[in-house]
Amino acid sequence: MQEAQRLSALAVRAVLDGAALPVALGQLAPRGRDAVGRRRALVQELAFGTLRHWGTLAALVRKLAAKPFADPALSCLVAVAIYQIDHTRAPPFAIVDRAVDAAAVIARPAAKSLVNALLRRYLREREALLSEVRDDPVARWSHPAWWIERLRHEFPETWQDILTAGNARPPLALRVNRRVTTREALRASWHAASISAGAQGDAGLLVDAPRPAEDLPGYAEGAFSVQDLGAQLAAPMLRLAAGLRVLDACAAPGGKATHIAELADVELVALDDDSQRLTRVRENFDRLRVAAPNVRVVTGDAGEPSQWWDGRPFDRILADVPCTASGIVRRHPDVKWLRRESDVARFAAQQSRILDALWPCVARGGLLLYATCSVFAAENEEQIAAFAARHPEALRESLTFASDVARRGAQLLPSSGGAGHNQDGFFYALLRKP
């Protein structure tokens, strides 16, 4: 436990210094069969959980410490230990003892007494300290102040639910590959292995006891993909049919592109400007057994079609554009602390550029599906309204959602645990060129 506490504290510190959590974890606890690789699951659990509740934990650490820490990583270590005390089943005194030992490795032996005193005080005064920090909105909701205020303004009736959902543990959501198996057959094979999963949506499964997807029967054979239920709605919205020419304009890491290939025999171009991430797209096509001559992976900027477009129009375009990722923070809690309010306008400008660039690539009568994993209006309804003002010929098609999909119009709302359709926060707008 001591080493996992130390590594997770360093990962949290790296995020607060500007690194993405997957990058930090990849450097500190790479996958593998050695000691570090084997403890990666615990390191990941502690780092993700600490960042999910960082607003509360940081406020508690400030209450406990009389002055700033000489080594900033020590404050993260104390936060990790408090997260364990409040959100895991590990014995509190074991948590404290191991954290004290970790302090000596992170900083110096003298740091042990400080960490010991702070954590033992927390155990004594826990309820009073929690009550004190709850008056601070950032501590109460564990989101940045600007984020809270933006949601309060844009979702006056549901902002608290959205924030609460953002701090929840996400389910392990999978999409069954109809080219390989059926949902019923996959569930039956898992049942024989004592693995339980519930069906949701058209092709979704939620695994009751989350575990690495690679460990589930059928993964290597391409029987399923890891994909949130909200993201699984995208490809069917394109109204695919065999022979159509389709572009996934921001394809990496390939979840929606592979879904398109699973649903219909189309001529598919999977485009992304990150050549390294496209490696994963190719791997996903291969594993899911949908790689084919009519499926191409292309490096290029969706906002600069002159780099990659041959001039032949596309019948369908999926523009799953870069965004703040404000709708998927339960899966990526580092996003809450990496984003700045100015990023919203920056992403909105990028989205406008991509939309305007892709519109001429749509065939007459064709469809462009605009998608984000954001809940901010500037990236969603306001973005589409501005696009319609620039392109009055664009017709917005109606989208139909199942009754258990929580939403406000085309804005899917992130779900808390136990929801009928347990989804992240996505936005969709379907545009037809007459």
C-alpha cells in the first residue's frame, strides 16, 4: 500500500502541474508484470479517486496544515490517504501508517511526523472538518468554481445532479460487436465464467463488477469494445446503409469508427490529426475484425480538407470534435482540474473551424452528425445555432432517443449510478445538406 500511495500522490501532483493523468500513470506505474505493473490497479484507483474528490480533499488538507508543505507532493499524499479513509475499506490506521512511511520516501524522514500528526488529527476531528469545508462550493462539489457557476447558469434545474454525476464512479460499459457475436451469446459465455453484466441500449453491456476489459472472455476475439452508452448512440444516428461513403473526421481512438464499420459495409475514412493515436485506431479495426479494403485510416486535420480530401463528397460525416470533455469527467477526473474557463471559447473556435471546413465535403442529401462529450452550451446548442446562421441552407434533423436516456433536448445528461441508461454527457446535432 505504501508504494501505491506514493505513486498515486506523485501522479496527482503531476496533474496539478499540468500533465494528463494517463500520461502521469504511464510514466509512474507502467503496465507490466513487474512489481510496479502489478500494483498499477491500486495506484490508478487512488489517483482517480483522489482527483474525483480533489476539491473536498484539498480543502481538508488546507484546514489540517498550519502552513504550506515544503514539498507539494506531501499535500497530495495526505489527500490520497484521506480519500482512502473516506472512500475505501482499508483500515484507517493501516492507511495512516503506510502514508507515514511513504512520506519519508517522497520527502525526507522528518516529514513522517508531520504526515502522522495531520492524518491522526483527521481521524479525531473528521466530522467537524468535513462540516467546515462544505461551506465552500469547490469543496462541496469538487469542481472548479467557474465550472460550477457555468452549470448553475446553464442548467438551473439540474446543475447539482450533473456535478454529483461527475464525481461518481463510472460503470464498465461495453459495446457488443455484432460482426462477431450477439449480446445474448456473450452474456451466456460470461455467465458460465461467473461474470454478470446487464444489457442496456441496443448493443450495450454494463459489467456488474468492473475489471480490466482485456481480462473478459471474448476481448482478444473482438467480441466487444469499451464504449460509454452515450457514445454508442452516435453511429446509429448516421442512418447507415451499405455502399455509402462515410467520414469519421476526428476518429481516434476509434470507438465510433469501428462501430460504423460494424453496422454497415460502407466506404469508411477514419481521419485524425494525431498519427500516434491512429495506431490505436488501426489496432481496434484489426481486433474487431472490421479492417477491410474499403476502410482507410488517414492522417490529417479535419479543419483543412485540402490536406486529405480527394474531392469526392461524403454521404455521411461524423464530426466528433475536440471539446472540453466536460461531460465525461467521471471517467477522466483530471479534466476538471486541467481545464480553464478560457478553454471553452478556445474549443468553440476550433469546433467552428472544423464544421465550416467539413460542410463542403457533404454530398447533396447527405448528413453531418456533430458530436461532443461536453455539457457546455457554447460547444453545443450555441455552436449549432451559430453554424445555422452562417449556413442557412443546413437543415437540422430530429433525433429520437429512448425514454430512459436522460437529456435536455439533444444534450445527454451524465447519469449517477443505477440510471436506466447509465451514460456520460454527450451532445448530438444531425445536419442535412439539401
